Amino acid sequence: MNEVPLILTLRMDETSFERFDGARRRFFPPERNLIPAHVTLFHALPGAQEPTIVRHLSDLAGQMDMFQFTVPSLRSLGRGVAYEIESPPLLALRRALADEWRHWLTPQDAQGYRPHVTIQNKVAPDEARALLETLRAGFQPFEGTATGLLLWRYRGGPWERAGAFGFNAAP
């Protein structure tokens, strides 16, 4: 039985990903930056359910069109900084999956959902505050496109890709 937890993230268009990942590489402490920029939907799904989860995500992604998300602002994480993500379709998708998988959810995944991309974390609060102020000074809201879902195995360090599930191109 596979006990390695699974993480589900949103796949995004290349331009948005490069923008987020570039900021993450620039501002995240290098010794802690083991994974690419991402929007997490679920932090710890049961690895023992991987075949069922993969089938469900394959079916779901095949029925969904790509959708837009907005990045309206930055958020303080106390010891880091994140880009806020707004998207009614993302919230609806996350809610539907949480309902389907409610009996598997950890307390962290069962609580409220506020999508974001963390670009800095685990630094001194003063350092985080300074970065937030600097980034806010030149920030302009922007949009991106959700292109699918990515499933990862968490093995304590860098994540291992377990599956990619593309959405249909919007008509």
C-alpha cells in the first residue's frame, strides 16, 4: 500500500508560471526552495488512493475547459509573501473535489480555501514585510489561464510528478 501523500496543484499557462516561478526563485530562501511555484488545491491526499484519484482527475479534466484566474493583490504570510488568486471556476472545482474526497481530507485540506502562490516563506517577519512593501509599490493586477491539474507525490523533499491532467482548450 502506498503511504506517500499526494499533493494536487493547478497547472497554469507558461507565462504565468514563469512569472511566479521567477519571483519564487528570486525571493524564496534557496535552501528551502525545492519545488516550483504552484497553486495548491490539496496538501495531503492519501497515496493509497492514487489509482482512484488519477481516474477521477482524468475524467474531470476531460470535461473541463481552461479558465481564467486573476491576481488582484499580494498577501502577507507573516514570514513570507504570496500572490492572491481569484477565480470562481477554481473555487467551484476545489469545492467539488473537496465534497467528493471529504472522507480523505486532513484538517488542513478540510478548512477554508484561499488560493495563492507563495513566492517567499520562512524568513524573518521584517524581511517579509519589506518585500511586501517593495512589491506592492509596483504591483499591477494581472490574469492567467488555468490549463489543467498536476498531481505530485510528497517524499519529504522535491515533489515527484504522479500525473498531469489537461483541461480542454476553451471554445
